[in-house]
Amino acid sequence: MNSSRILLTYKDDDGNFNIESVWATKEGDNYRINNIPFFATNIALNDLVSVEKDGNGLYFDQIIEPSGHNTIQMIIFDKTEVMRVGNELELFGCTWEGSHINTLIAIDIPKEILYSNVKKYLDAREKNGRWSYKEACLSNEDK
């Protein structure tokens, strides 16, 4: 299985454009996203996407087939809690990845998991000042 880096353009909190790369596997003319984005929005793990080639780079073009997964990006204010929080999220059926910023994690909520249950957990502890989170991609909002 050959993996490629797909470049995602996103706007940061200051309004500046940046690029994040994610791993993806080629499927026909398209690519399946293999990891959870830390900064980019509106894209999730396992989405099937098209790309535009620019020089040696593969840039995200559009979603061909959404995976139905949700992506949450979270800053945990106490870095000693990152593993514990990750383990708690796994109990809901989520997966997560840590970034190069040791308090930033990206969370994948598979389409089989009720987002409302995870959101209650996220909101309760956000109100306690333990973290801040962003709903980066909501494909599955318990419709």
C-alpha cells in the first residue's frame, strides 16, 4: 500500500493561510485520508478526496466520498493529562493522534459513534477549564 502526502490549505485563527499535510492512500484517481487533521477543517479520517498536482505536491481539491466521521481538534491545558484524556476518548470508541505541539490532539469519531455522547463529555470538561476544542468536521451530527 503506497502512502502519499496530501497538502491541505487552511486559515489559522489570525486569518493567515497555512498548509498541513496528511497521509493518504491512492484509490484509483483519488486518495483516502489516513490520518486525522490537526489544523485543517471540513475533512475527516477515511474521506475519499481528489487532488490537484502542482509540481511535486498533491493539493486537496474536493471530497469525493465523505467517510461520515467527525474530526475534533483539542488543546489540553495541562500536558500531563493528554494520555488520560486520550484514553477516556477511546472508551467512547474514538481514536486520536498527538501532534508536534504536545498539548494538541486530533480526535476521530467514527460514524457508528453518537457524537452527542462525546460532545457532552467535551463540553462538561471545557466548562471546567481543562481544554478547548473545535468541531473541525461534523459529518455525523446524530441526525
